Amino acid sequence: MQKIKIFDTTLRDGEQSAGVNLNTGEKLEIARQLERLNVDIIEAGFPASSKGDLQSVQEIAKIIKNSSVTGLSRSIKSDIDAAWEALQGGAEPRIHLFLATSPIHMTYKLKQTPEQVIETAVNSVKYAANYFPIIQWSAEDACRSDLPFLAKIITEVIDAGAKIINIPDTVGYINPKEYGEIFSYLQENVPNIGRVSLSAHCHDDLGMAVANSLAAIENGATQIECTINGIGERAGNASLEEIAVALHIRSDYYKAKTRLHLQEIKRTSSLVSKLSGMVIPPNKAVVGQNAFAHESGIHQDGVLKEKTTYEIISPELVGVQTNSMVLGKHSGRHAFRNRVVELGFQLNDQEVNRYFKMFKELADKKKEVTDDDIFALLMEEKLSNHDISNYQLTSLQVQYGTNHIPTATINLNDLNGQQIQEAATGAGSVEAIYNTLERCIGSQVTLEDYRIQSVGAGRDALAQVYVKMRFQDEVSTGRGTAQDVLEASAKAYLNAVNRVLYIKNNRQIAKEVGV
Ligand code: KIV
Ligand code: ZN
């Protein structure tokens, strides 16, 4: 069996999805879960892109011990220095350098001749080699590059010290046959190729990212770059869970295996979906809500007689729980702590006490407290407000009647603890709240999306609201959870505003630097 390394880029390429802005606490939680999933490499961010990104990569590198942590870097000294500052404390620091090699990118974006591009690439690898024991080099837009040129630049960067060569399909253009052929071509035409491992990085613009990644494995790639739930720039990246399960279920064909703990897949997928606000389509392979549901009578009958008639993946394989115990108002601290740990959170004693109190308050209002409720509770308190708490909701009152104009009155605390109070009306209660919040904040906010869902079933279920909004020229998502939908709506709005303010405070270089 060929060993395949899984390079997870959820926190870098995944975080480049439109409207996804994870704060440091959320990134740390995802990184810990990726470590539990046992991915080989975690690409934790792009340290030179902002102070916040540098800090979160640094914190992740400090705590993650069983996966190697890497960061993206352009082929310039200041980026490499920032990457070293962020990664030097890590267990197996590695840098991910990239430079575009396609005629389109070299001419219009880099404005460099092919010879200059080779020189830049070689110099950056040599400079990075002063610090990093492992250097990965990516030929951005490799799949639209001239193959003899690609072979030439790769030969040179290997001589300069690169240990992993990544072939990104940056724009999601290639098909499996062609992608496989690039890997074969490079193995035949790069004389020193035996000194490195080859890696695949695919985008899903034409819906072929997973198939392309598997084709790369068939043609010699031993590392796959992918994201949880396939989130990422535009149509996203190759989805980790689909590749991992395809390799497992079809090991007879691919003769390759990863070191992933597959039973952690569902939990990782839910965590990423909830924290990023990127909903998983019900029919999504492996992790969608319907992935294991058999609807038609013929299929149900078949599965009842013999599961394998219609089921090639068992829900247990990827950690889908079919019978999870619920907690209630008689549950004790010990049971609560156990459940929180099972859900993948790490809490110190003080936090356990604090959240246990909140759990009890919730259990008084709600008969059964499910895993989803506990998750939502922790997410709301522990993660949403980590390093972003400019505005805090202190009180909300809404008047609504079928024959009255909805009116909201809101009290907020700003960063300096100053009280702000405003009131406004709207066509509906949510609009009244959002008009009031806009007054409190004093600048225009455009709501681009608003979604509400219940956390689990039942009339007493918690409400979870996701919003996407444009504020101060930034698009941001936010989420809020509460027993009441209106309070959840107000919290989601403030969460999105606070994220923008946090990002603005920390930004050095805009995210749109060209990757
Ligand atoms: O898609 C791409 O080309 C990338 C590189 C920076 C690896 O994400
Ligand atoms: Zn990419």
C-alpha cells in the first residue's frame, strides 16, 4: 500500500472562501480537531497576510504536536521572515512557497519573464533554506503552464533545496486524464525528481477536484492538499473526506492509504461547517445529512435484508452517531464534562464551572439538552467572542403586533464599556432590530444573507442565525445562538460586525494579494 500524506488547507485556502472569517479561537479549535483526525500537515494560514494570521499560525504551531504545521508564503523575503516568525516554535516547521508559472500569470500578474521567475523561485527557496528544514514549493497555475518550462523550474527549485513539489490546478481547469499526465511527464522529464515527493492541489470549478486528486495518486503523487467539506476559494478545493473515504473503500483499486482516523470525519466536518457558517448540502458525499438515508421502499427493503445491497460506506466508519445520549437538568458536572470532551472541546476547570452553569440554565428551559445544544452553547460563548468583542449586546426589546409597526430598543456596550442606546422601527421585527443596530454602530451595514435554523428538533430548540453582511467594504459572516430567534438575530449581526472590526485592526496586507 502506498502511503498518502494528507495536507489540510482548510485554515488557509478554505478560509479564503467568500465571507469566511475565522477568529483565532475558532482556528485553534479546528486545528486541534484536524490533529485528532490525524492529518499529516496543517496549513494554518498565510502569516504575512495580516498580524492576526501570523498570530493564529504561531499559536497553532505552538500547540499542535502530532501534525506538521505549515504556512503559505510568497516568494519574497518579508513573507519568508513572517512565516519563520510564526512557525519556528512548531514541531516540524515547514514553509509553503509559491510562485506562478503559467504564461498568463507571469505576463499579467507577475510581469516577469520566465527567466526572472526561475531566478525569483530559486532565490526564495535558498533564502527559506536558511531557516526551514522542510520546504514545499508550488507552481501556481501549474496546469496552464508550459510543461517543458514547468519541468525546468522544478529541476532548479529541487537543486535549491525544495523537498516537496506541489502542482496546483489553481483555477480548476484540468480533467483527471490530463492531470495524471502532468505527473507522469514530470517524473520522466525532471532529472532530480527522485529527491522530492509530489503533491496535488485541486480546485473544483468544473466539479473535478476529487477525481483529479485521485488521478494524481494513480500517477505518482504521494501528498494530497484538500479541505474539510471542500470549502475554499470560488467553487472550493478537493474535499478531504471524499478523498479519504474513496481511498479506503476502493483500496483494492488505488492500493494507497492515509493515516487518518476516519471516525473523526463527521465531527470535523460539523465543526468546520458550524464555525465557518458554510452549510453542508444534504446530498454531499460522505458527510451530507442524506448520505446514509435510504428513502425509496426498494432500497429500504434491501438494506434491512442486507446492508451491503445499497450501502457501500457505513455511517460508523466516518463517525456518524446513530444513538447519542442526551443530557437533562439532572445531569451532573461529571457527565457534562465528559460530553464536552467527547465533542472535542478542551476546557479548564474554571471554564467547566462556567459552562456547566450555563448548561443548567439551558436545561431548566429545555427538556433535553443534545450534543448540538452543547456545541452551540460553547461555540457561542467560547469561540465567537475570542479576540473580537467590540460591541456587546446588553439588552433587547421588541414590540410586535399584527396591527402595529415593529419597534426595537437596544442597549449595547462598545469596546470602551460605553453604553449606547437606540430605537428604530422596521417592516418586520428583524428589520427593526437591524435598523436599530445600524444606528448604534453609526455606519451602513448591508445584509447579504440571513439564515435561521433550529439546533436539533423540538419547539423549545435553540435558534441559530447566520448572517452575511457588507460593512466598511468588507464581507463578513456572523452567527448567534439564543432561545429566542430575535435575540439570535441581533447576536449574529453583532458577531459579523465585530469580526470586521477585528480584521481591520489586525490587517497589514489585504487578503487579496493574489492567492
Ligand atoms: O490554488 C493555488 O494555486 C494555491 C497555491 C497557493 C498552492 O492555493
Ligand atoms: Zn488553492
